[in-house]
Amino acid sequence: MVHRPRLVLSEHTAVPQLRITAEHPLYRRVSAPGAGSSAEVLADGLGTWFGYQRGRGLDQGSWMHDVLTLAAALDLPFVPFTPACVSVRTHACTTTPTAVSSSSAATGSTTPRSTTG
């Protein structure tokens, strides 16, 4: 039997629920005085990213793609997976078949269930 990989696709992580902005409660909590050294590291990183985006005239926010991918790799219970067909584009980008052209090749895998319904 062929192993079915567990994949975290950007179409599952680029959802509003995973976007952190300067107004987001998480950022406010980690950037509050006395939040602690670990929180300070996170706040500094996010603050630097927001400043970089502001300097480029972009909307300030950070999608938590890497955090969700790490949580999935650690097999944390709040990242459920479900079987799905995944298309692999010529430049090795993976996505669900509905989001790509008919020139892609499909392969079986499992992906996180969408939190957007």
C-alpha cells in the first residue's frame, strides 16, 4: 500500500481566522508590558513584519501558515485531517483540484479540513 501523505495547503491556512494584525487580540496580548520574554520575541517579530509591510504600502498582517503546519507535524489534536485529492502543478505547488486548471496531475493525500465551512 502506498503511503498517503498529510499535507497542509495554503488554501487551508490562508483564512481570516489565521491572520494576525496589530489589532488582533493575540498581538495585543504578546505586546503588552510584562507579557514575558517569549511573548516579547513573538511581538518583536510580528511588529517588524508589520513595519516592513507598512514601508512597502501593503496591508499589515501575518498569516499563520508556518504555525499551523508545525502544529500538524506535531500531530496536535486541533488540526484534523480528511482524505482529499490534491493536484500538483508543474512548479510543484499543491492545491485542491477545484483551484487549478485541467493540466494538473491529481494524487491522493490527506489535508486539514477547512475551518471556514
